[in-house]
Amino acid sequence: MLGEKLLIKLWETLVKDGVGSLASPWQIKREGKAHAEVRRDEMLMLAQAEVEVKNIKQGRKQLLPDGKLIEANQVTSENGEVDYLGRLEPTLNLDGFTSKIESQKKSNEIQQEININKTICLAEEEILRSKQEPLEKEVDSDWLHRWRENAKNTSNDELRQLWARTLAGEVKSPGTYSLRTLEFIKNLSQEEATAISKLGQFVIGRSIFKVPTLEKEGINFSFLLQMDDLGIVNGVQGGQVSGLELSIPSREQNKYSNELINRNRILLVEADDANKKLSLGCYQISKIGAEVLSLGDFSASEIYMRELGEQIKRKGFEVKIALWVQTHADYGQYFNAEEI
């Protein structure tokens, strides 16, 4: 299966750079367990570890230098036995103070490893669903190091999912996400991520073509200005809120032929005259915007695609709409085409 090939590539990448979660595919195969079963057990262990980290931070438990976890009102004697502390007067104990700082530091480091492991598990799920062939090109080590530094400090579930999809996408097609995009995601709030996701179902390449349904979906001047402020959309602050006019030439010489792909949908556009011009009003998406929006987990808007197809048809073109599956970084397959 393609997903399994990509999963092996993911683990070869992570092992090479010293990043990984609790069980690799080779361990799964050796133990004879299903991948889902092993990952479920791993997530349960991580959840328990997260509870213990919270106990340490809140002072209910203490992490000893040897890695043992004890209740906060316990102390180990020289012979290794546990003694219980009675009520003490408030005094500054430098040894105890230092011990508490070290304990907090270790708990933070444990939490970071939990974050990374959870994110890798999510990336595996993304990869196993993929129908794309793995490329031979390897993920850049500097990129992976930057990804790890960012992912380890993310505890929010929805933002963690973005980091998982970033890793999965980079493994599938190295070079897809720039270091600038990683920095952008690092500084993204949950509210901003939710707002940006509104655009995803309308993006074709680096354009959002103007059709009536955009206004109905809240893609108006105020929203576009917000996206311009974030660097997702270009030109709104410069007075181009009305959009640009994009000319789309033919890909063939003997007739007009081109495709407009949006997630799981494709518009097939044809005409007898290869010199026929297709011009459409659109809003332009920035390079970072296109990379960030590609991380969203949603399908194309059916209404949007059909409205766009009808608009193109009125310009004298034959238009079909079909299902689309990406099978490679540069190409894919369409199914069940129907005329608009």
C-alpha cells in the first residue's frame, strides 16, 4: 500500500535525525500487532504521562533524579525507604528550592516529548490515508530540526494537527513547506487558524475565483483585509479588493484544454480554438498562504466549483466536473466526469 510505503519513509527520516515516538513500524511488525492497536496503546501511555506532568507542575508529585515519581509529601531516606514529611514552618530551603526547579524543568522536557510523540502519531494517520507515491528526495535535516523545535511546544490539539500535516506533507513531497511557513505557523493563534481555514475550500492553485457564493460564505472586504494583514491574501490593502483578472492559456496546441483543481474536485475546460482566451476575476493567494491552506482537512466547495464551471461555460467553453485523487506530487486521476 502507498500509505505504508510513506510510513516507512517517515520513520527512516525520523530515525536518521534522532526523532521518533514510542514504537516504530519495525517494532510493530516484530511484535505482530496491528498498527492501530500499537498506536492506541501509545496514546494511552502518553495521556497518562501528561497527567503525571500536570501533577508535578501543580506540586502534587515530585520527580526524583533517578526518574522515580513520588507523592509531594514523601521523601526518600539514605537507605532508599520513603519517609513522610510532617507540617513544616515556612523556611527557605535552597536544596529543596533547587530540587523543585529541576523537577519543573524535567516535567517541561517530558511534556515536550509527549507533544512530539502525539504529533508524530497524527502524522502517521495522515500518511496512512495518502494515495500518493513517495518521492526519492529526502527531507532536509535543518527543516526537520526546525519542525521538531516548533512541534514540541504545541499542546493545542488543532494546532498540533497542523504540525502533523506539515510533517506528513513534507515526507510525501520534500520542499513543500518552507522554513518561513514553519515560522508563520509557530506564531499562529487558534482564532487565526480557524479564520484562515474558511478560505481553503475555495482555493485553486494560488487563486480564489470570484463567484457569487463567496459573499454568501463571508469572503467579503472585511475578511479579505484580515487575510491581507496576516499575509495570506495579496493586494487588498493596496486597493485590489475587487481582485485581479487572471488569464489561463491552453495546455495543448491543437485545441483549448486546461484543468482547475480544488482538493477532491476538478474542472475540465475545453474549446475547439486553441487561441481562445479564458480570463477570470480572482483574489491572489500568497506563497505562504498557499502552503498554509494546503494543510487544511476539507473538501472543495461543490457549490463554488459548479458556479465557477457555469461562469466558464458562459464564456463559450465546454466544462466538465469530476472527482479528483492526487496520486503524485505533480499529477493525479479524475473519475465520474459530468458536463456542466
